[in-house]
Amino acid sequence: MSETPQTYANHVRWHKSWHFFLSPVLLINLIIAGYSFLREPNLKNGWAVLMALALVQMLLLIRTNPLKVQDRVIRLEERLRYERVLPPELARRAAELPTGRIVALRFASDEELAGLVTQVLDGKLTTAKEIKQAIRNWRGDYLRV
């Protein structure tokens, strides 16, 4: 667990090797391959562009697939939490919220969850950013990658 308490201001995670090495290197590789192909269109440079595109696609899949799994796990955890913390009718309605809103609500403390869920269901908070900014007692998520 991190020593610094997590808040809205510092909850975004930057994975150094992902954000500052892998992504930029593979995108620069795609640009260089495309430039080489435009300057000298041949089979070798065309194949380099295709491989660069494949690497970028693989990069995206490597990032998005685990995040989708994390979102599914968070959704399950939060539905169980709703059953424990919220009145039954509100828990049922909250469990039907879109995943993005459920993921944002995970940062809310048990004490303020019912109020925030009601605001989301009433359309007063519509984006993940609005939901996170409305949270007063932040519950950190120190395991998300």
C-alpha cells in the first residue's frame, strides 16, 4: 500500500515503463515506418509499417484487456458492497448503473455512498469526473494498475 493517502488529486496511476517507454517507443516506430514507406514504397518498408501497426494493436490490447477485467471485478465488488451498505431498493438500482459510474463510486466511503448513488441515479452526477469530485471521504484504490 502507498504511504500517501489517495485523493482525487493524486489517484491517477502512471506506470512509468508503460506511459513513458513502451507507448512512445512503439508510436515513434510506427511514425518512422510510415515515413520510410512514404519516402521509399517497397515491400520491406510496407512490411515494417504492417509490423509497427501490429505492435501498436498488441500494445492497446495488452493495456485494455486487463483494465476491462479490473472493471468487471470492481463492478462485482461494488455490487456486493451495495447489498451490504445500501437499502435493498437503492442497491438494486445502483447495481444497474453503467460500469464507468460504478467504478467511479468505488472511491466513496460507506457513509456517503447512498447520497452519491442517489445523485447519480437522479442525473445530478453524470460523469466519472463529477462523481469523483463530489466524494468528500475518499477510499483509496491502491491495487489498480
